[in-house]
Amino acid sequence: MPYASIQVDKLTPHIGGVIQGVDLAQPLDEATFKQVHDALIDNGVIFFRDQRLTPAQQKAFGRRFGELHIHPAAPKEVPEHPEILVIHADENSKHVAGENWHSDVSCDPEPPMGSILYIHELPPVGGDTLFASMYAAYEALSEPMKRFLEPLTARHEGEHVYRGRYGLDDKGKTFPKAEHPVVRTHPVSGRKALYVNGGFTTRIVQLARSESDAVLQFLYRHVETPEFQCRFRWQVNSVAFWDNRCVQHHAMWDYYPQRRHGHRVTIKGDRPFYRP
């Protein structure tokens, strides 16, 4: 679709757009905000190059889209900015954030609406992020499979993901868990999207364990279909903003032992629902 004052260059037919003509360090006027919002809804994930953001400016941009989310497990590493999640990997890392396909914090009863990642430091090569459209994943299913999945719900749990992950003393801490529809309806676009992911989803409630495992493994492989994806090659001071309600992502950890560093802010969402 055309935009009045910004340029959006699509990466693939299903997902991804690079936006030009916006300085995220400056407050967005209402017309520009609406175009950026519409570009996010249209493309699932949007990207910006050559940005210079302080933590306060990154948070201000995020707040234009809603109240900011505070991560349920990660340490608060940026003084005075608990909403900032530090994304960091180096020669000492045992794992990195987002190294498997997932939807951010889907274990929350009200999972995040979206996430905004700003990268400050990159390895000489590698460290791309892949994004996959869950609209495309749903729409590619056969009609019988869609009818089978649409009434189902699945458990999403944070315990196995977060326990001991960040090196903090989390003894006695309870991590979020929730039950969400396997197919969710996007509250803005009205489109249907798959909403299970290999990071947090543990079981389809209405099925026996063996049936659930088989169906989930099929869906996890289905989500990885290359035609549903775009791949973003980061540059220093790039920003990615993805719609967590209809997109999964996978951070490539192909650069060990090099360093990669950035800040993420996450926007609160609402309870997923399915509408026929």
C-alpha cells in the first residue's frame, strides 16, 4: 500500500519491510505514527537503518504503541531503565536470546504485542535474524487441518525456558504460564495466525500427550518453511520492530566467539483469542 511520507521497501511477499524517512530519536507526529503502525500491521516486521537512540528515546518510541512490558526473568542491566532488555553474546556465552524459533514471552497470560530491538555492536559477519509469518503458516495449511486446529488451545510455560538461564538466584520464583488458542485472531488485522512455538508451547490441552507431541512437532517444522520467512542482515544502529501476535523469529548464533550487543524494549499486549 502507498504511504504519504515514508518509504517501505518490502523484503518478501509475506513478511518484512524496510522503512526510510523516519528518525526514531524524534517524537513521531500523528500522521507518521499512523504510517509506521500501518506498515507494521501490513508487513509483520519492519526495519530501520542508521538510527541513534538513547534508552529513553527507544522507550519513548515503544510507548507510542502501548505500555512497556518488563521481562519476567531477565536481570535489569540498564540503570533507571528496567524496561530495557539487554541482548548480548560474546566468547563467554552458553546460549543467546532467541536462538530457537519462538514468539516473545508467549507464556504470559497477556503476551507482548511487539518488540523493538536496537543493535549497537555486531560481529564482522553473521548474527542475522530470521522472521516467519504466522499468517502465511496458517494459510498454507489444508482446510481439514485448519478446522482441526481452530478449536484447540495449548499450554505455554516459562519454567523450562527461564529457570537458571540468567545466572540469577531464582529460587522460589514462579515463572508465568498460560493457555492460549492454537490459532489466534489478530486484534487489528482480523487475520488468523498460528500461535504455537517451540520455545514455550508444551502441550495441546485437548489431545493425548502422544497426539499433542506429534501435532506440535508437525507445526514446528511447518513454521520453518522458507517461503514464510524473511532474513534481516543487521548493520550497526539498525532497529527491528516485530508484531509478536503474528510473527515468530530466530536469532542466528553463527558468530561465536564474536560479540553482539543491543537493547530491546517490549510492548504489552492483550489476551490472545480466536474468532471464527
